[in-house]
Amino acid sequence: MTAPVVAVVGGGQLARMMAPPATALGLHLRVLVEDPTSSAAQVVVDAPVGAASDEVAIERLVVGADALTFEHEHVPNALLDRLEAAGTSVQPRAAALVHAQDKIVMRTRLTELGIPCPRWVPLTAPADLDAFLAGGSAVVKTSRGGYDGKGVRVVRSSDEVSDWFSAVADSTGVPLLAEEKVPFTRELAVLVARSPSGEVRTWPVVESVQRDGVCAEVIAPAPDLDAVTREQAVDVATRIAKGLGVTGVLAVELFEVPGLDGSPTVLVNELAMRPHNSGHWTIDGAVTSQFEQHLRAVLDLPLGDTTPTATWTVMANVLGSALADPAEALASLDPTVKVHLYGKEVRAGRKLGHVNVSGDDLADVRARAVAAAAILRGEPV
Ligand code: ADP
């Protein structure tokens, strides 16, 4: 019997982290990488080189593949529609993926589904924004192409995004939207996996700690989360997965905000339809990792158990302008720390790896994770 083939567009760390479970499940992973030295190309044998926008390369990638999936959202949808029509199993389908590509499409659909979101409007002219601002502040976002806080600006006047409005006017930019600046107490995330035949599994709700617009730590499960908010978060994520017809892993980023009666509630910030930074803890902290689950889901195999294997797991990103020599770092690292490095070139602010630490005492687990990430960045112990 030949191994099922999963084709993945994008050769970064997410595709790289699909390799161990693909090996374990006896699957053949084929990854379209941007460069022969890309993170995934270092560990995946079948790694053709091509850009995510290269239609010919993607057409070649899917020959003999049982499923096509993605590690990022920047893929041409018209091509995905064509591939689907020609019989390729595209997971998630273009009709679902568009909600992770375009924030206006996403907000429109979630609003239709009655999913709680920040108040928002699409912007066609600076006057729309000034009316929405009504003398206060708001968050302006580019509808497409943003990541790690790029494409997000908090403004008090439309003048502060005049460059973005000009770019839209001369067709070099993408449409904009404005959202109310929500007074969130923290950011939460729910990871859910759904298979084409409709099986759905969620992992516990986590807290994601952001620094300078980038995820620094993830705490699983989210500490002191009341049961009502937890159920609301899981319900929202499950309704989105089903309502949008998502297949594979879906990450729903949430704001926890005080509700009208003072008790907490959640609003949806963003969606990602792929394994996500908020789920890296599952590699060492859950029976089935998000990477294994994504592979199972896109092939429509039964989904794995998502139960946590420890009371607490904390993930800390190794964000870098420097990386210690791994052998030297291991010498000073706590041996219970699970290290995941991505083989990426060091660049300021880049995600170079992460660590996972599990245990029963959250303060201790968190301190050990943060210390381990610092050691891997080459900071003095
Ligand atoms: P990106 O697509 O670049 O990740 P996000 O939409 O997730 O952008 O926004 C980045 C960060 O900006 C969020 O993590 C949050 O801290 C802040 N932010 C985004 N939207 C809002 C909002 N409506 N109200 C308050 N803060 C927001």
C-alpha cells in the first residue's frame, strides 16, 4: 500500500512541525518551500521549491496528493477553486479559507452568524473613519496581508492612516476596516479541529500573552477562566468551524472583555485556518498535537484525543535577534524543558523556536519557560 500524500503550501516552521507526526502516522509529506534552505526543507525529503503564488508549482505539487493544505493564508483562491473542480481535495476549501485571508469577509460572515465581534465598519473614505471615531479612538486594519500586528493601527483621526487611504485610492493598497478599540483584559485563543465528515474536537482554551503585537507566551489552560466564559469561547469556535465549513485546524483568537453586567465575555479578534502559535503547547502538553490533528483532519481520518497531559503547559516563543549555540544552551537548560527550534536565520523579532514546559505549579512552570527561552536567545543565565 502506498502512503497517503499530504501536500502543503509553505515551508516555514508550521510545515516543519508537521513532519514528526507525518512520519509517525506513515504519511508522505510534500511541502512547497520558498527556498531550499527553508525551515521545512531541512527536514522534509519531498520539498519542491516554488512560491505560494506560483500556480504551476502548486499544480505540480498536488499530482498524486490525497489532500492539499496550507501553512499560511497567502495562496491564490482562484487556483484553489480550479484544483477543487478538477478533483483535488483542498483542505480547507477556498470558500472557507477566504475568511482567514480577508478581515472584511470574516467580520461580515461572523456578524451574519451572530458571533460576538468588536463593533466594526468597512472604510471606503476617510469620512467613514471620522464618523466611526466620533472624537474617540479606534483600531484601523488592512483587510488583507497583515500579520504580527503589521496592518493594525490605533488612531484618533483619519490623518493617521492617510497613507493607507492613498494606497487604496491608487490601487497599491487593500481595503480597510475600523473596529472599536475593545477594553480587553487579556487575549484568549481556542483551537478546534474539524474533519470533512464533520468530526470536531477542541483543545482547552488558552491565554496568549502578546508583547509588541507578537505572541510571547501561551498558558494552557487559561488561568482563572470562569466556566461560563470557557463554554462561550468553545461554543464560538465550534460554531465558526461548522458555520464556515472549516477543515483542519482553526485557531480563533479572542478578546476577554468585561460584559455589560461586569462578568467576562469574549469577542472574536482573528481566525487562522492552520496550526497556529497558540497551539504549539499541544506538541508536549496534549495527547494529540495540533500538527498531528491537522494531518488527520485534512485526510478525513478519525481525530485524536485532545486531552491535556499535564495540569499546566506554558509555551514561550524564542523571538530573536540572537540565538545561542544549541549545544551550549542545552548544557544550561533545565532537562525537563522541551525545545523546538526552527532552523531559521536569525533576524530581529523573528520566531526562531519555542519551548514547552509542563507541571503542576503555574508560577514555576511559567518562570522555567521564560528562563529557557532567554537561555536559547543567548542571554546570561
Ligand atoms: P494581525 O493580523 O497582525 O495579527 P490582529 O488583528 O491580531 O493583527 O491585531 C494585532 C493586535 O492588535 C491584537 O493582538 C490586539 O492586541 C490589538 N487589537 C487588534 N484589534 C483590536 C481591537 N478591536 N481592540 C483592541 N485591540 C485590538
